[in-house]
Amino acid sequence: MRPPLDLEHIVTRALALLDAYGLASLTMRSLADDLGIRPSALYWHVENKQTLLAAVADRIVSSASASAELGVGVGAAARAVRAALLAHRDGAEVVLSSAALGLGGLGVAERMRDALGGDGQELAAQVLAQFVLGHASLVQQRIQAATLGAYDADPDAVAHEFDEQFDAGIDALTRGLAITAR
Amino acid sequence: MRPPLDLEHIVTRALALLDAYGLASLTMRSLADDLGIRPSALYWHVENKQTLLAAVADRIVSSASASAELGVGVGAAARAVRAALLAHRDGAEVVLSSAALGLGGLGVAERMRDALGGDGQELAAQVLAQFVLGHASLVQQRIQAATLGAYDADPDAVAHEFDEQFDAGIDALTRGLAITAR
DNA sequence: ACCTGAACACCGTTCAAGT
DNA sequence: ACCTGAACACCGTTCAAGT
């Protein structure tokens, strides 16, 4: 007799399947299979697929907190969030499309707000979150396109270009938004 | 006897259905229904749903060209692209997720490059495109959440906040990326 | 050239019923 | 409390066949 499932474990397995096979293959049926239950049993633990994905998004964003502790600069916090998004297959897409529910997506802006100090920096936090999510989404799009074969160039060179673009964007935004670096 | 369909018309109807019912409801079956054919007939005109959506994305981005003619500033070009994305339901998501195929999503960076002058501004064009797409995606996420009921505040106030954020972001980027305004 | 008919291999979700 | 069984109403896509 297997112990009953809890949401934590379900999210853990969902994230593992996401990393292994990608978002398109992460179905309620494949997840149930992985957990050794029937698909319908998932609906005792979770309201629907959308909220499950929001919980996965939350987990992804939260994983950036270890590296981005209080007191780090905005740039470091942004880099930590970017790394967390890119660390999981289709991570940016999952987080971006769960933003509506308050989980996951809002978390990115929250993290930026924390790193900024919090008072009167709401606008800057939102702008930074918008850039980080747009950037990470396009990076992962490109990675996927390359995986599917269609693309041209040396992956290392491409990765380096993206790194440059991210740094340039964060740099311009932190300076241009008149953020008091700490 | 209806005249045979062409891709132009198919994309036009797909865009109309997108505006009317949203991306989740835009299926090959509903599109075929709208066109008065069977779903399988669509596959004579189009390789698969993904490339169809890429053509829709292309159309959305292209619709920004009328307002963003050659010679306008980067800010005006960015505003035109943003307006085009927000003019269609789920427009940002469609464009963002088609970016991998070279159509649609790449088009945003292209447009930025054109407005910038084109030589040695590749990095700036990419960074601007990343911000514009991230921003528009989050705006539409929020709109959708509000439509589904869950949300709080005065829509006009929210819209104004997003406008401010966009302007602040574009302003900071154009200045911070050392772009020669024209 | 352009489209239909029929099928294949899937989805998310609901709900009564079991234990 | 937690899960199964069976069903409902869908998907995208393929392919032989019609005209």
C-alpha cells in the first residue's frame, strides 16, 4: 500500500516530467501514470491542470530564492530568476502563462521588488519582470528550435549572445529606471 | 460552388476567430467549420497547426508596419508593435510562441532593427523585442484574469499603469543602450 | 487541384462507485 | 479520505477515396 499522495510530491513529479519531456508531453494522463494512479484521481488533489501548472511555476520561481537572498543587488536577483527559468525545460512558458493566477508569474515581479527595497519601486519591479520573462521565453524558444534541427549556428556562440543581451538589458533598465544600487 | 480557399483567406478567418473566441478555442476543427470545409481539408493548404499559427503571428506583427514607417523613432516603432499585439486577443502569446519558426516572433526584433538603422544595433534590437514581448504578454495575461472575474481594480487605472511601465521601460532601454535617437 | 469520409491515437474533466 | 471505472465531449493528424 503506497502512502497517499500529497500536492508537494505531485508538483515534484510534474516538474521532473517537464524537464524530461517538455510541456507538450506533460498531460494529466502521463502524470497520473508516473504517479501510479488513474488520471481521475488527480482531481482529488488539484482543481484542474491550470492550477497544477501554476503550482509548478511557483516552485520554479521559488527555486531562485536560495541564490538571491536579501541584500543582493537587483542585477543578481534578476540573474538568479533567469537561471531558475532556464534551468527547467519550458520553464519561462510555464511561469509566464501562469502569471494570471497570481502564482508563479507574479512571483517574478515580487522578487524584483524585494531586491529593490520595496518602497515606491513598484514600477521598476514590473518593468524588470517583463524584461526577464520576455528574454527567457525567447531564449527557450530558440533552444527548442535548435533542438528540432532547423537552426544554424554554434550553440555556445548563441548562448553567449543571449547572455550579453540579458546583461545589457538589465544594465540599461537599472540605470534608466534610476534604481539605487545597493 | 465556392471558389477554392487560399492561405490568405484562411489566415484572415483564423485571426477573426482568435479575436472572437481566444486562442484556446481556435482549433483546426472550429476553423474548418468557419470556412465551410472538413478539418482534413485544411491540411492541403497548411502543413500543421503550428505553421498556421506562425502565419497568423506574421500577420499580427505586419499590421504594425502601417503606423511604423521608415524614419520613425525607436519609441514609436515599439509602441506600434505593442499596439498591434494588444489589438488581437492572445496576440502576444501567439507571436511569442511562434518566434521559434522565424516567422512572427523574429519579426518583432526585425522591426526594431529597422527603426534603429540596422548597423551594429543587433543587440539593442533583440533586447527591445524581448521587453516588448514580455510586457505585452503580461498585459494580456492580466486582462484575461480580469475577464475571468478574479481581479480587483479599476480597469482604466490598470491600463494606465501598464502604459506607464511600457514607456518607462522603452525610455530606459533606448537611453541605456546608447541608441542614437532620430 | 481540392476536398470528403473515416479512422487513429490521443486530450481534460466529471461523477458514481468502491475501499 | 483517497482512489478506480467508465464515460463525455473533445483534440491534431493521416490517408484513401471521390470529383
